[in-house]
Amino acid sequence: MVTVDFNRLSLHPGDRVLDIGCGTGRHTAAAYQCPDITVIGSDLNFDDVRQAGDRLRFHDYCHIHGGGVWMLSVSDITRLPFADAGFDLVICSEVLEHISNDKTAVAEIIRVLKPNRFLVVSVPRYYPERICWALSDAYHQTTNGHIRIYRKQELIRLLESHGAVFQFNRFAHSLHAPYWWLKCLVGPERTDAAIVNSYQRFLTWDILNKPRTTRFLEALLNPLFGKSLVIYCKKR
């Protein structure tokens, strides 16, 4: 699922985009569809970066791209191997809740961003995430799991303390919140729960087909319990 709304970011041909903590490359691949940009996906997990490469090569094979260039890097968000002010857009989606030194991570992602260009940060929203923590200790106590829950103003203050200026926010993926509540209720490690597996099949169908009914329903429910908080800001 793609959390960032690229239509609101005013990317231009020749722009450079960094997707830090790219995982298997969902936002890297989405950015690669913008016309004539260079997108770099970077993550600390080598296996995830390898899968991101497979995804991007599939996009190349199927000509699902905007004619730009993609690259991948294995790197630590607290020590990025990129020059100051080298990117026109930085995406950091569902990463900071995993990072013990989030202040250093934020300083780094703002350091590599050009002034007056967008930084988009998404994290699990406070109340849906708090329900997950209440239902299951295993949900957040796994290796490399979530170590904190941000409130919106707390995250905005963190970003602004390192040179960002808040622009706007949105909530996303309300249809995914019940899936995680159900998963936590039956046990995050279980793979045999019929209700969880059925809901997962529904979400997969929804992501692939994007029917108008569920798009409308998700937009309607996002302000109430969207799973993700998405912050859009610019560097001073």
C-alpha cells in the first residue's frame, strides 16, 4: 500500500527522491512512475533491498515507470551516505517508530533535503496503534518492532526542532486498522486464523482493484481511525 500522495508534491523532471527505510520498495516504485526523476531507495535490511530491486526490475520489464532512473542502497538512517541538500523529496514511511535514536534520524533526513522541498513522514497513528499495543504485547515486542507511539503534535515538534516547517497532515489506511486489531487479538504470529486470513485477502483484492466503493469508504473513515498519520513538511 502507498501512503504518500505524490500528486501533492510538485515533482519535476530531473528531481531526485530518497525513500529512506524503503523496505521492499513500495514507495520507491511509486515514485519511479513520476516522469523523469531519479529515485533512490535505501534500507538497512539487505533482504528488503533485494526484494525492492526485484520489484523495480518488474516495473522496468512491464514499462511501469516514468522514464527516470532508480538506484538502491543499504544504509543506516542515522548515518546517511548522501551529501547535504541533495534531494528534492525525502520519504520516510513507517520507519521512525522503529528507531531508538529518532532525533538523529530526523536530523539526517532533513540534512539531505534541499531547502523549501517536501519531507513526508508517516508513522502509525496514536489511537489505532495504542489499541494494537493493548491487545498484544507480542505486537510491539518483536525484534525490530515498534518501540514508541507518536502523537501528532509530538512528531511535528520533533520535525520542526530540526529545521522542518509543518505544511499539512492526513490520515490513511483506515480499512487496514481492523486487520491489525484482529491480528493482535488472535496473536500476531498465528497464520491459521480464518477471520484474519479472509480480511487479508480482502485487503489484497482492494489494493489491486481499487474499487470506488472501498475508496470512498476508506476516505470517509480515515479521519476517524486511519492506521497511518502522514505529515507533510518542508525544510526551512
